Amino acid sequence: MLSINWYIQPPLDFEHKNYMLLDYLQKIDASYKERKLSPYLLYTEKLITELKDFLQSRESLRKAMQRKQLNLSRKIYWIVTEAEETDELKSVVEIAEYSAPILESKLTLGYKLLERYPQVLW
């Protein structure tokens, strides 16, 4: 199983994280073929939630750091500046943005299997 924060643990290398993700996806596929959804279905949902929360928090922080208020002679001007990101943060964001849709497709497949075979959760 991938750890919940697998995408931010060193090494922050896209290719390495891609192999970790592929390994996890193979385990999901093998489990789904055996019609066993547990523990992968709910755990994958948790992984997706974690990735989306990270991306949303990063975007909120980026927007919050973007604006600066300048008050000159009773007029307020907004100066928009881009927040700088480190290479490590860029790598983590790339990994999260790449991984979330792939995991979502496996989650969708899992819920379709659950709908079709309700007894396979355990």
C-alpha cells in the first residue's frame, strides 16, 4: 500500500513516484480481478482526498500570497505578484496532479464493481 503522504516523501522524483503509483495500481487491479474491493477501494478514496486537499491548499496559499494592497492618497491599488515555488514543490504538485485522475479512475471502477457485486467488499 502507498502511504497517505507518499507523494511528498523523498525522493521527490516524478519517475520514481510514477513507478510507486504503477505498483499500487497493479495491486488494485489484481484485487479487483479477484473481486476483492477491500481495503483498496476506501484507501484509494482516502489517497485521492489527500491529493486534492494538498492541491487545494497549495492553490489557496498561492492566491493568498499573490495580492498586496497598496494605499496611495485614499485609493487602494492591488499589486499582483506571483509567489515563487521551489523545484521540490513543483515536483510534488506535478506528481499530485498526475496521480489524482488515475486513482479516480480506479475508484470509479471499484464503485462500479461494488454496485454490480455488492458482496465483494470483503
